[in-house]
Amino acid sequence: MKPAKILIIGAGAIGSFYGAILSKAGADVSVVCRSDYQTVKQQGYSIKSDELGNWSFIPSQVIKNTEDYQGDADYIILCTKVTLDSDRIKLIQAAVRPNTCIVFIQNGVEIEQELIDAFPNNEIISGLAFICCNRTGPAATHHLAYGKLTLGSINQINTSLKRAKYLSDLISSTGIETLVTDEIISGRWLKCLWNAAFNPLSVLSDGLSTEQILCTQEPLIRVIMQEVMNIAQACGYCLDDSSIDTNIRNTYAMPPYKTSMLLDYENNKPMETEVILGNTIRAAKREHIKCPTLDSLYALMKLKELKQQG
């Protein structure tokens, strides 16, 4: 059997890590990258993992634009940030073929419909990464903890989940935990519990780590998470009653961590305020659910964005 041909678009910390894992599993992995293009072209990626050791990842093709990809990708894996200035359809459409499976490993809730509408005949898989992973320099990625990837088809092109299962098996073969589920949208809301709390608070606190935020503001964290749970339930996704306690416990157990939103803020890059907070609040309004704490976080984050732009 030929190795799966995989194209990673957005090979930052998350994209380079899972690209390196898939390459380790025997897949033919190529990357679209821009900011680190010359470094990756010359020497590949340097992966430092506190759990898996250190190694280099040399992509099959290193390209600046999707149009330059040679061959037909079995999987396109989109790992870019979902921000107001991003165009996910434009990013991937040149490489999409009839048999290409589109995977998006991205934050946010209610972000799947535009992909379903643009590619109605391609299987689309939603991916959720539960991982502490940062870009530490040009083509350098530090994996601090976790790494679990949850996958699920969202448009019923293949009800057997065969394509998601194949990708899952590849990643699992390297020791990274994976899960294939038919409840991936519930999973998105579950991840939003953590993201809606820690991402904005890390920015609003001017750079405190997850550990510092949780040790001093656990009651606030719990209020934020409960509001997200209430909204998820109103949208038809009932999360387990233990979800908040599990998130709190897991965050205490992980090393102090700078969130992706904080890193974007510190580097003056667009933040995922809309897909994490904005979409959640809009869903609340649609379902007539009050979420005063989330409303306040969102307003404060919009002020931060205004300051960032000025």
C-alpha cells in the first residue's frame, strides 16, 4: 500500500508537530509555509518533545503556496488560525481533488459550515488537538505535554468513518493518543470550555501562565466554563457534568503554559477572539441564553484588539 499523501497547510507549532508525527508513521507529508520557508527548505523542522524525545522532520515538499503542490493529496490538513482576515477556502481549494479528505485542526465553535458549503463532495473531518505545543523559533517546535487528537467526519460523505480511522491509526502508531468519534461537534464545545476561559484571560492578564491564572482565579474559570456548558446544552450538545472538574484537574496537572492567543498577542498577530468567544456569544443570543461573564470577556478582548491595531 502506498504511503498516504498529506499536505499540511499552516505548519506552525500544531501543524509541524502533527506533520512530524505523521511522517514518523510513514506518511508522505508536505507543508505549505511562508514565514519559515527558507529554514524549513534547508533543514526541515526541529521537534523537541518532553515526552517523545527530539527529532527532525524533513517534509517531502516545502512550498509557499497550495498551487505549487505536486500530486494529489489524500488528506489536506488545515492548521491555520481562524481569524477575521483568514480565507480558509482560498487557502486549500487549489489542492483539493475529488478524493481529497479535508481535515481542519482549528479552534472555535460553529466554524465548519463554510467548508461543507464550499466542498460538498469531499469528506470533511473536524480535528481537535488537546496539546501544549509552542513555536520557539524558526522551524522549531516545543511539545510540552499531551497531544491527544480527536477526529470526526462532519458531513456524512463516509458514514463508516474509514478515512478518519485511517488517519487516527497512523498517529496512534507513534504513541500519540487519538480518538475517532461521531460526536465531534460536542467535542468542539467541550474544548471551548478551556479555550473561552484561558485564552482571553492570558491576554487580559498581560501574560500570566495557565497555572498562575488557575491558582488565583479558579472561581472565575468555573463561571466561564459553566456559561459555555449552558450554551452548548441549548444548542443540543449536553456535556458531561464532570467536564468542568476534568478541565480544572487537567490544567493543574500540565506545565505552566502560554496560550496560543497570548503568543499571538505578544507577536502582534490577529487573535482568535471571534471563533472562540464571538461565535459562542452569538450562539447564546440565538438560543436566548444569558452569558454575562463571556459578554464581558468578549468586550474586553475587543478593546485589546483595538489597542493592538493602534
